[in-house]
Amino acid sequence: MINSVVLDLDGTLLNESLEISEKNLVALKRLDALGIPYFIATGRPEQLVKPVVSTLNYDRPLIMYNGSVIGHPFKDERLYSETISHQNLKDIAEYCDSHDLIVMFYTKDAIYSKPNYRVDFFEKRNEMLNQKDRAVFKPMDAFDFSKAVSKILIIEHDPLKRKAFMKHFNALKPLHESLNVVQSQPSFLDINPKGTSKGYAISVLFERLGLNPHHSLAIGDQENDISMKHYVGVFVSMDNAMDSVKELAHFTTRSNEEDGVYHALKKSIPNF
């Protein structure tokens, strides 16, 4: 019996236009009507989940930064938070700067980065949003290494350059012993504190709320979603998911362009 649902955002609940389809919205309202709480579990930080939260009028805690943080973008309290050491931040920033990799530091109050296409994309989206839902971006030169960073994002389309970074990462003991690297999109490397994951965050959040994760269903599409399988009763992959995700899923639903969340819930929950 499914009594809770955990949803990834990009590639799962959101379509390629980064919107929630009408059918998926119907599915979330149906969960509310049935008294089945749903929780968002995303690699995004507060700055990039605000418009989704506002659209859904979502008031529950979110799993953000791939599980490094449990909180809410419009609330100060964090139920759980892990950060990356200042020395590791400096090492990764220096490597990315000298090897021409896009690197972004995610903090609660802003995203720090040099100018790049992803910053341009979200700043353009800001123009269509209410002020409270706009993401705050600041130049990397303005970053103070005393700030708390819960995730680093590296963007690199060249697989050889990504492989070279991973060689550097694995060669430095302070990095590979204290940080995880997972893929959240084909060209994205997400770096988080060791031991954090969406799956572990589910266990922390559900214990706090008195929910049994073994009666929960989780849906995702990328490597950073795989950890959820080990903490929930049913793990579903999107049709647009990586092969490694599909191989581990209990079943595969339709793609994020075909209302996959709606169809997964309809299949799994009686009287849905």
C-alpha cells in the first residue's frame, strides 16, 4: 500500500519546457484528495525550486541539493544540512578555472558562477517570474569561502574533460574521502558531501515525520535518483531515464513529455 510519494523534478515531474503538465498536476491534486503526501527530491538548490514551490503551493519540506539539505526555499529552518569544506571548494574551483570547466557553487541565498549559458537561461526565465520566485546569481569573484556550500555543479559537454576531472578528483584523498560525485544530466557532475543522497534524505525526513519509507513510491530518471531505490518500497524510472536507472527500477513509466508521473501513480495506487 503506497502512503507517500517522492518525486524528482528535472526529467521527471517537469517536462522539457521545465513545466508541470496538466495531467501531472491532476495527479498531484489526486494525491492530496487521497491524503497521500508527496515530496520533492531534487538536485536543485532553494534558488531554483522557488517557482515550482509557488506553482504547487507546496508547504512540505523538500529534499534539495541531491539530499545535502532538507528544508524549504521560503523558510529559514533547515531540517538537515551538510556542507563542503572550504579547502575542497578552493581545490575544485582552482581546477575548474585552470581547465576551463563551468563550476557553480550552490548556497542558500545565491548561486555563484562565472557567466555561462545556464546562468543566462535562468536569468532569462527570471524575467517571467514574480520577484520572490527569481533565482539569485552572483559572480564567482564575489564568493566568500566562509560561506556554506551544500553542492557544487560542474558542467562540461566534453566526456574527456569530465573524465580528466574525475581522475583529478580520485587522486586527491581529501576530495574522494569527503565528497560524492553523481550525474544529474548527461553533462552535469554534481558534487555533494560524502554520505548524502536523496535516498538517505528520505530516511531522515520520513523518520522526522513518522512515515514508513517502505510504503513510499519514488520516481526518477538520472544517476542521482538511484539511491532512492534503496529506501522506498517501489522505485519507478521514467522512459527517458538512463539505462542504469531503468535496470534497477521496479517498472518504467512513460517519459516526462508523456505525463509519466501521472501514469506511474495511476498504475500503482488503487482508485487513483
